Amino acid sequence: MIERYSLKEMEKIWNLQSKFEYYLKVELAVCEAYSQTGKISQKELEKIKKLAKFVLKRIDEIEKEVNHDVIAFITNVNENLGSLSKYFHMGLTSSDVIDTALALQVKDAAKIINKD
């Protein structure tokens, strides 16, 4: 987004940091669902929620090697999860994450538009 034309609230939804925050929300929601089905224990879920972090600079470094933003994101988060990384992105495709995150971004942007 061109900064001078964007509302701060809207810019926050569409910036790069936020894109990956939405990816993380999607991934953690899937982990939560797996916890509800018993594939991930509640204790493991709490650890995943606590440890699942990313750093834009690190994602950028990884993406330069792998040429794929979702793989770079997953790799960076997995660096923080250790053995729990086996649960992160389990059963998902990149499109599952991208499309769901985009839908959440559009929903949040629509709230701003509707309010205005």
C-alpha cells in the first residue's frame, strides 16, 4: 500500500509483519483443532502457542534460499518450536494458509470500511 494514501488501521492489516501474523493465527488455529481431536495434547498446544514466533528479517534470509514465503515462514517458526515443529503446518498446504489468512485480512479490512 502507498503510505500516503492508506489509513493507519488499514495499513496495519496489509503490511508484511501483519501478513505473517495472520499466517500464524491460521497455523495456531489448526493446532488448536488438532488438540481438540487429541492429535496434540493440551500441554503441547500451550508450548506451541508460547514458542511459535517469527522474525521478518529471518524469514527474508530463508526466503532468499528457498524462494517460497510460506516455507520461509514455517522454517523460521519451526526454529523456535524444536521437537514440537512436527505439529506445525501438519496436514496443510501453503494455499490453505495463504487463502485463509487472506480471508481474515479481508474480513478485518471490511470492518474498517463498514465503520467508515
